[in-house]
Amino acid sequence: MVVSAESETATKPHVAVVASPGMGHIVPLFELAKRLVTHHGLRVSFLNITTEASTAQTQLLHSPDLPSGLDVVDLPPVDLSTIVSEDALVLTRLCINVDESFRCLKSVLLKLGKPNAVVIDLFCTQALEVCEELSIPLYSFCTTSSAFLAFSLYLPTMDREIEGEYVDLPEAVQLPGCSRVRIEDLLDQVRDRKNDDYKWFLYHVSRLPKAAGILINTWEDLEPVALRAIRENPTYQEIPIPQIYPVGPLIKDTEPLTASVVDCLAWLDKQPTDSVIFIALGSGGTLSTQQLTEFAWGLERSRQRFLWVVRLPSDIACDSASFFGAGYEANGWKEYLPEGFLERTKEVGLVVSSWAPQVAVLSHPSTGAFVSHCGWNSSLESIMCGVPMIGWPLYSEQRMNATMLMEDVGVLTKPVVEPGQETIGRLEIERLMRTAIEGEKGKASRRKAKELKESARKALSTGGTSYESLSCLTKQWEAY
Ligand code: UDP
């Protein structure tokens, strides 16, 4: 019998994947979607929330060379102007956007012919009821570390048992069976229990255990302790937690080939191996005007080579503008750098506005260290490219990630910050940059990063733990 390509596609198991706005969520869920198609023979519809989509998001999802079997389905845009105030916090804005965009979810899933399963990220749990009504199993993909998942799953218990603010607790929060979270490392969303971001965060993490399973962007050998705790510790068993599937590290494998990508790579080609410090603070990270100035001076004094993604300072552009505007080039950033900086450093440095092809830069042999805000995707990308990190956590769960990558994993160094100090001075930055490229500590972190790169590759290849985890899931989905 001759089976046409069309009917063969129609008989493949079909999964819908949907991510909340923000490159930190979209990148790993899109990678998961691609992997399900290319490595596991599934058909995937990626539902794209188009409202407030950043330039980077649109470029990524509408790239011309998507594998056949992966379709991007744009959800109709919604009007947030009358329901979200201009000064709403980032997570609140994001969650309301998802809420509104999901009004059409039921009809979209029906139109797609009821997929075998739906995969969401942490901030899309509004899909639970629709999936229940349509009898479609819903899985959540945790785009952060297992340590963070352990914290998230424990938060509803903390909310019930602890009175007052967590930031006023006398000591670190002990997660059952795993790490302690220092009060200063607590994520922004739980630092003030009265604000809307806390309520939204708690809402989603409380609903997480209702998923049919939780995929996570990590691998067994990177975080064995946290994974064991979530699976075996009695506190988590009592919740109870659905099956956990570590399927990572899933990172971007290609970058759209724009003119600025070509420029960055051509510049890197001219630099010696392991010599360049790459500085990029995620999709929305920005420094204050004062910190930007100190950073520039420290970098210049260190005389190290650098590729720096610069954005308007945080006191000039509002947080949500840079988060939702990832990839958008705002004018005027040059005037916040010290006078003559660009001219004086042009032999050793390249400054780009707003966005760089991060994975391509990290995988270039000239890149020797990465100043990162420690978003989980950036951390995984750095490890997958064997590049050690200098931690510059800014918001969300990044302080937790930085501590874990330094203390448990050994691929990160941090600046020395005096208690209460808001700006890190040029001398400390100069020291950090030199140590990262020339010092023994920097070299030890680089060795560790290269070891982990191998461990990650093993986990992802056929027969590896992450590959098998995803394989096991896809078999379940085929059976639905
Ligand atoms: N990114 C990039 N170029 C930039 C800044 C960020 O390609 O100049 C990508 C980066 O490779 C990563 C994502 O944006 O895939 C950021 O995700 P992460 O979880 O690190 O941080 P978030 O943006 O969520 O804070």
C-alpha cells in the first residue's frame, strides 16, 4: 500500500505545546516541540501568544526553516489596554495576557482535532480546565532548575504554615530533602506576599501537581539531589507530585542569520581561543545608569576582550518594556556609556545594541567566559557550550540559580558584594574579568563547564537519560 506524506503526517501522534510570553519560556518549549518532531516522530502544533510578542519571539517562531511536522499556530491578539494597568508587575501582566489569550483555547484545540496531549509552561495552568473538559492530558514543562521546581512545589505549604513575610524569616528556607534557600536569594515574586505577582505565582504553582506529568529542562546528573527529593521525600509524596521527566538540557540550536549575527561571528573569528568575555543579561535584563558606567570602566581597565550586549539603563526604560520588547533596538543607549569608551576599546571590544545571537556566540571557540544574569536557559546554554559563568543575577529566580551553579555545580564565580551595596564598583569588575580569563579559578570553572558539556550531550543522545525520558513520554502519548 502506498501511504501519502499527508496521510502519514495525519496518523502521527499530535501534541500541542504552548508557552507564556518571554523568550525564557518560548525558547525551551519551542526546542521541545522541535525535538518531539525530529527525534520522536510526533506532529506538534506550537500555539503562539501573539499579544505583546517581542521581535525576538516573532523571528524565532516564524523562521523559514522549521522541520516539517511542526506548525506554529498564532492565537488571535487580545486588547490588554483596559484590563492591565501600565504599572502592573511583569508576571501579573504576563499572566493576564495568557488568561485573555486562552479564551479561544478550547476552540483552537477542537479545530486542531483534539491533540493527544498538551504541554504548557508554569504560567499557563489556566489550560487545565479546558484540557479536562476535552479529556486531553496536560503536562507541564518546567523551564527552570529542579531546585527551583522543589521550591515552587513547596511554596503552597509555606504559604499555609508561615505567617508574615518570608523575607523576615530568621534563617534560610530548608527545602525538604534538598537545598536551603537563603533569604537574600528568594525570588522577587515571593518577597512581598501582598502584591499581585505573588498571588499569580502561588496560583500557578498550587495547580502544578494537577498536571499528568512534569517535564523539566535539566538532566539527572546535573541535579541528582533535588530530583531525588521531589521524587522520594515524604513531604513531596504527600502533595502528591506527578511523575517527573528530566528531558534537558534543551537549548536553541540555531539563530536567525541577521546582519548583526554575521557581524558578531566575523568579529569573534578574529579573536584568540577562550579570550572573549560575553556579557548578556537575558531577554530583558538591564543595569542602572550608575552600574552601567562602573561596568564599562571595570571592563576597560581589565584590558580583556569582550562582546557586550548593551541596553538602555533600568532607570530609563521600565522593566516590562525591556522584558516584552526583547530584541527591540532602543535608541540612545550609547550616551549612557562613559565618554570615549567605544573609541578607546574598539581594538578589544564589540558592543551590540539590545540582542546578540547568544548560542552562536557561546559556541564560538573565542568565547572564554560569560557574564550572565543566570536565567536558566542562559545557564544551560553556557554549560552546553562548555563556557564558565560570572553570575550577575538580576530578577526572578536568578539569585537561586547563581548560588546553585557556584556552590553545587562549580561553573560560576560571583562578584564580592558588601552587605547593602547596590552598585558593584569598577575595581571589583576589573578583578572579576581578569580572573575569569587569566586566573586559576576561571580555568577551574572552564574545566568543570567542559566536563558538564559532555555529561549533557550523553544525557541527550540515544539511550541517554533525557532522551529515554522523552521517549517514554511519547510512547504514553501515542497510546492516548
Ligand atoms: N538571548 C539571546 N540574545 C541576547 C539575550 C538573550 O539570544 O542578547 C536568549 C538566550 O540565548 C536565552 C534567552 O534569550 O535563550 C533568555 O532566557 P533566560 O532563561 O536565560 O533568561 P530570561 O530572558 O528568561 O530572563
